[in-house]
Amino acid sequence: METAPGSAPPSSAEALRLALAAPGLPDGPFCCPICLDLLKDPVTVPCGHNFCQGCLGALRQRPGPPDGSGGAGGAARCPLCQEPVPAALRLRKNRALCEVLPLLAAAAATASSPPSPTPRSPPMAPGAEEEDAAGEEGAPVLCDVCPPGSRAAAARSCLVCLASFCGAHLEPHRRAPAFRAHRLVAPLRRLEEGLCPRHLQPLDGFCRAEQTCVCARCRAHEHRAHDVVPLEKEREHKEAQQAKFLSDVENELEELAVTIAQAKKMVELIKGAATKERERVEKLFGEASEVLATFQKGVAGFIEDGERSMLGEAEADLRWKEERRAKLAQCKQNLENVPSTDTIYFLQEFQALKVAMEENFSPALSFQKELNFTKCTQAVSAMKDVLSAACKNQWDHLQGKGMDGLSFQETGEALAESRFPDKSNNPACLENRDYFLKFAFIIDLDSDTADKFIQLFGTKGAKRVLCPIPYPESPTRFINCEQVLGVNLMNRGNYYWEVEIIDGWVSIGVIAEDFDPRESYNRGRLGRNEKSCCLQWNGQNYVAWFGGFESVIQQPFFHTIGVFLEYSEKALTFYGVKDSKMTCLQQLKVSHFAKGQFDPFQNKINHQFASLFLCKLKPAFFLESVDAHLQIGPLKKDCVSVLKRR
């Protein structure tokens, strides 16, 4: 490079920058002949020319002219010398250039680079197709190849490369045969939007049937039967509708502005109401917690006071008894140690033991062995049940299930009424066991209904076992639940029978004759459907079941359960039997609520229990736990079981 006379020679960095940035030198040693930029990941082809790996890879994938000058249409060729590039050639980086190029780029970046004027575009090479397309108004479209910070205005955009080039970087497209098939248009800002996404050809038509822009290939295939017009004609048609359309849009925007303002007010109202409600609820929960804490403190104090007062008397009684025992033991030992020859000593020790025996002034116990503070468990349990029922009822009310909100007191009354119903109107409840024995019903277990995990002992005993029993096939046999039925049918009158619970969890009840024994476990169990009901002993308490609803019964355990079925009254009552006394555990019967009362279990009874008596019924038994064992009661007058009590 020559310098002007009298001027200092340029530095090496400046010379390198000028050499790299000089336009019109696509064949420079460090410039890619395709993009005219500094080589990126340089690769060398067999002819010795260097290219960017990405540029050469993209060139080999593009369709070329049928003359075989490059691309997939013929043998791939070098864009500069047209030497063939084998299709199977694996492009490998030129490691020497890879190490030198970063140093050159760093040296060139340190030198200032004055803006270079945009060169005039030379005439198009023969065969290169050029189409006019107006660029967007405003800022000019910039070259996509120029380095950032010094990008020149684009002269043309390529619809194949999907990039815009300035005059210098457009040079390969103008003279290299490899780019002969590329379509050059006036600079476009959004090149991808101007191409058909399926055929990668310019969009030059508008399909009115599908309201979309199409290319020439779309018109010839998918849209050949549609009404396709030029883009300019469709734009004129749309512009004629633009005024009215924009007016409608403006009206819609104004309406949305009004409704948005209203919606914002509603949002703020909801947030404010929720915040206030949350604060009020938290305050009430805090007060409720204080009430429970006060109650808990009072109950704990009651227990401590009872323990303190009663423990003092009990400890005094214990001390007196221990002292008396020690004194008697000492006197007895002294008497036994008297020598047989010492008569006076013997008489004295005998008299001392006699006096000790007569001194029986034990302190009187005021509590009479009754621990009053043990009633706290029952009180707290009742309070917990009332609270649970109140929470459930109020929660159902909040969820809009159509239940009236009950006060705490009303809920407690409803719960007490449902668990301990008034039996004063039922004459049978006023009788002792002799009354029910008049309706004694002899039950025999049906082996054709027994599940394979139930072992029968004659027709009166049943026990659940771990190993299945090979019973013969029977259409009435339960297959999913460990249940067995009685042979006898009940369809009129009154029936009474007794069942002995020997061990485990047992359910006792009745079931409709037409019940399908192949039902699933969840639906086939006693009381979990509308075709049966039962009383369950689960090892801790009794639970009545019907239609999937339950009612827990707070009663002590009874070995013998009496079942009284009244067809005319449509009622089923379960009793705990001990000696000749009958304790009513639960009665299943339609009974309307008093005002302000609600119980889900009784509500289910009121709606569907009467329909159970439209069918013939059978006694039913469900052995729930693996150790469950029951025996049909002997119905002896004294109700003494022949089985060993557990």
C-alpha cells in the first residue's frame, strides 16, 4: 500500500484494519469470499480457499442451478474457482487461522475506523433475478453483515439468505455463479414475514377464502380453487373499509375503557372486602382460641384441685396404714421372740399386740373412692363433638349446600338429639329383655353367601381367616367383602335376634334380598349403600351406618348386641344386652328435625331409609378385621353365652 509524500507511514494495526475493512477485496487472505467479513470458524476446501464454516455449510445445502455449478442440484463447487467439493467431505476447522484471527481482530479493533462511503452498486450479473419491493418508511434498513457500530445502509435484501447486504457485501451475489439463483429485492426490514413459511417464496397474493397471504406455489396447489387477488388490490379493498372498521374499534375501545374502570373498582372492592373479612375472622378465631384456652385452663385447674384435695386424704390414709402395719408386725415379732420360760414378758407382749389390734382409728375418706375429676374427659369430648359439628355445619353453609346456619348452642342440641334420641314414645324401649324375647327370630347363616375368607362353624358361628376357603361357585356369594347373610327372609311383623361379638371388628345389620354381592368393596360393605344398614364395632366405639353416612355412638362395649326390626314402624333398633337390661345404642327411623336442628346422618335416614322396607330383608354380618369372630346368640332368657368371654 502506497502513502502520500510527506506523511507518516501507517502503523501495523492501522494497516491491518485498512486491509480487513477495504471494500472490493473479497479474496483477501482473512476475509470470507461469501460474506466478505472476517473469517469465523475458518475451514479450507481441497482447492485451498478459506471460508466461514457456516457460510460454506449453508451454500452446500442450497439448491443450485441445473448446470451443476454448486448446491444440491449438482456437484458442490468452490464459489471462487469452481473446483468440485465432494459432498462427503467433512468440513474441519483450520486451526492455524483460528489462532491468528482473534489476534488480528483485536489489533483491528484498537484502531479507529472512519466510516466508509457506500459504494455504488454495479450492474446485476446476467441471470440474477431482482424484484422491487418498497422498504418501510423511517430509518433505513442496515446491512446484516457489517460489524456492529459501523453498519452501512443495505442496497438489497436476499430472499434466499434472508439477510440484507450493503454494496460491498453484495458483491458475491452479483458476480459469483453460486448465488445466481438467489432473489434480490429492495431492502426489506422483516424478511421472514415476506416469505411463505411453507414454500419459502415471496408472498404476492391474498386468499379471500382463508384470509391469508399466499405465494405462487400456494395458488397453484392448496388455494387453486380459492379467490386469490393481488396484494395491492386486497389492500385497496381493506382501505375502503378502514374508516368504518377503525370507528368500530374506537367505540369498542371507549366501551372497554369504561368497563375496565368498573372492573378495577370491583377488584379493589373485592380486595378491600376480603381484607376486612379476613381481619374480622382472624379476630374472632383469636377470641375463640381464648375461650378454648380459658376452658382448657379451667379444666386443668379442676383436675389439679381434685387431685390435690383427694390425694392429701389418700396419702394420709396410706401413711396410717403403713404405720399400723409396721406396729403390728413389730408387736407380732416381739411376741414370737419371747422365751418360753419368761411368762411375764409373754403376757406383756401379748397385751401390747392386743392393744395394737384394737387401735383402729383410720381417717375417714370424704371422697368415698369416687374420682370426680375423671368426668373432665367426658365433658371435653362432648365439647369437641359439638365444636366439630358446628364447624362442619357452618362450612357446609358457606359452601352453599342449602343448610341454615346454626348457632353453637343449637348445634349442640341437634348433636345431642341425634346421638341420644328420645325413646319415650317407643313402647319397646320401655320394656326389658323379656319383652323382646317374644319376637325371637332364629337365624341360620347361609353358606352360599359367605365370602371365601369367612369360615363358618355350623349355622351359628363365623370367623374371618387368612387362607381362602374353596367354597363352590354361587351367584349369591360375596366376592369383594368379607360378609355373610342369614338364610331367613323378613318382610312383615317384628323380629328380634342377638349376636355375640367374640373378637375383632364386626358389623351387624340387614340387607335387601336383591342386593348384588358382586359390588365393589366401597359400595358392597354394609351401610355404605342404600340397600343395607348396620351397627359397627371398631374396637373403640360403635358406629351406625346407612347410605355411606355414619353416626358415632358414645357407649361402652357390650358383648351381646340385640337387633329389633319393626316392619310396620319401618324402624331398626340396636341394643346393648347385659343380663336382662337393654341399653338402646341407636334407632334408625324417620324422624323430622326440630327447628334449628340438622344432622347429616338423620337427614339421610329421613330421605331414603323407608325405601329399604319395600324389599324383603335378610340379616347380614360383616367381619371387618382379620381376627373378627361372631356367634349368633342363643337367645337364652338369662343371656349367658356358651362361648368364652374375651
